[in-house]
Amino acid sequence: MPTLLVRAVLFTSSYAPLLVLFALLDSLGRGWPSTVCVVLAVLSLVGLAAFWRSTRRLPAARLELMSARSRDRDVLGFFASYVVPFAAAQDAGGRQRLALLVFLVVVAGLYLRNDLYWVNPVLGLAGVRVFEVETAQGRPLLLLTRRRFLPQSSTVLAVQVGPYVHLERPA
């Protein structure tokens, strides 16, 4: 299981584009609030790149897949969670900012608790797709891959990055 820090980086990096928009539009205020948004976005993206690079050292194993189903639409659902904070942050006063913070804490809790941070729009922009697969042993997994299509019955070389999440390694 990824550490809390890795999970937080994955979650925060998924909101990096929104944080940059907040900074560009001074949505949370001019000066330090915009600077904090940019710094948080950059740090989370650097952390995501470091995590991604660290997976190269993990041992790979062959996974025999019996079925595969794309989860790309989940990225759009994740992206939809951008709408409320973006709309709420425009010309927000103190109480609206507090409400926005509470909303983001609730969303973060849900995404971290349910491991939804793997469906990350930033990874999607980088060409990573998420598939829900079932192994030959009947075990359901998430497979992160750069493939556009994954055959129903196939074998892939992958590293385990979470309890039920694997990252395909090129053969």
C-alpha cells in the first residue's frame, strides 16, 4: 500500500491544474494565496514524477488477464469535482473560502479512503489509462497502462504499486 505521503501526492497532483487556475485568476486572493496554490501544484507534480520514477525499481511480474474494462470515464467524473471549487472560489469571501476548504477536505478524505487518486487527470494527460482487469485467478485489479486498448485475454508485465493496483511496464 502506498504511504500516506504518496497517496497525498497522488491526490494533490490530480488537483494541480485547478490550483494553477486558482493562482492565475487570483481566485483565493492576490499575493500569498496564489503563490501557495502554485507552490503546492509544482511540489505535487514533482512528487508525482518522483513516485513514477521510483516504480522502475520495483520487481515486475507477469499478470495473466482474463478481462479488461476501461475506466477512462472515471477521469471525467474526477474532473467534474473541479467544478464546485472552481465556481465557489470566484469572488469568494471569508465564509465561502472556509466552506470551500471544508468541501476540499471532505473530497480529499473520500478520494484517499476509496483509493480514487489512481484515476488522476494529470496521469491521463500524460497518456496513462486506467483499466479494471480480472486476473486468471479471478482477482480484480486496476491496471495503469499507456495502451489505448487492452485485449480481454492477455498477459502483461507489471509492477505492484498498491494493494490492488499495478502499473504495466513496457516489455
